[in-house]
Amino acid sequence: IWEADTYVPPFYKGLPLWTNESDASFVAVPHLPGMNTNTLIYRWSKNGTILGSLSWVNKRNLSIRDTVLSEPIEVTIDVFENNGASPLASKKVRLTPSSAKLVIVEDSPLQGLLLNKSVKQEFVLDKDEITFSAIPFFATVSTRVAGALEYSWSTGTGDKRAGNSITYRLPEEGRGSTSITLRSNDSKMIVQPKPINFLIKFDKETNF
């Protein structure tokens, strides 16, 4: 079994992806009826190279960090009853690191984060104000806020703001549009998520 130590929002139903410079954790769960699995020898290999210091009796856990090269890896686990014997069981898994991804959603005062509907290339604002929040899917952080990442929101008019969430208000004339760009930065990482660009249109008379 493997899982990535990357961020996904609460109640996310998918698997957190292994991304650039993040950790992947593995655990071997042998199904060998009648045997004490705590006394078995676990031998881990990465891309065909035995990880000797991470292998031996009851060494059923492994953690691997992606490098900046972000190359695929193949992890193999062999389980032995005793040293020198043939493997009782073996398993291979191949992982390819992907990239963290910024997603923008509406933060509703009544419903909270509307995670089922992300902001695409264009958003029509037909009310007095709206709050957007950034969701750093598969980033190497444990939370989307609290200083884990630095966020920068900028508009085509030169307005720049910081923070995970931001509120835009309808202009007095009630109409118009502006482009918005969101960037994030993790000072511990070399590879950063790609910026997001979208257009917000102000139209108080639009009805849905």
C-alpha cells in the first residue's frame, strides 16, 4: 500500500498524488496465514537497487522523496521467512510524480468552500461581492492556510493582494471585467505550481 504526503481538502474522495519533491510512504501488508508477520524479513528495492539500511526483520515501512528531476521509480518489496531463503511473496509498484495544482473555488458565507465547482477561465459576478479561495491540490503542505504557502493575487488594473482567500466587490457602475492571476510559492520547494489566470466579469443584471 502506498500514499503520498501531499495536500487534499477535507472529504476529498481521490488519492493524494505523489508530486514534485514530495514524500511517498509504502507499507507492506503480507497475507500469509499462520505466520507471524512481525518476524519476517522485508527487503525493499528502488529501481533494482536493494535498500539495505531500510530492509530487515519487520521493516515493513518505507518512505521515499521525489527529487527535482521528477523521474518515475519502481519500488519492489520481497518478503522472506529467514535470511537466505527464497521470497515468500514479492510485489512491485511503479510511480510517476506529477505536479501540484492550484484550484480556485468560491467561498460562500452560507455553504463554505464550493469544492464541487472550480473557477474556470471566466467567472460572472452577478452579486455585490464574492470571496475566492485557493486550494493547493497535491502540494507538500498539511494545510492550505496558516502560512504554509504564500499566495499572490493580481488584477489587470495593477491591484495586488496576498492571502489564501480574497474578496472582490462589484464596481459602482455594476459592469466591466478584469483579469486575475493567482500565484503560490513554497520557499522550501524548487518547483512551484503553475499560476492560474481567469477573467471576472461584473454584471449585476445577470440571472441564473
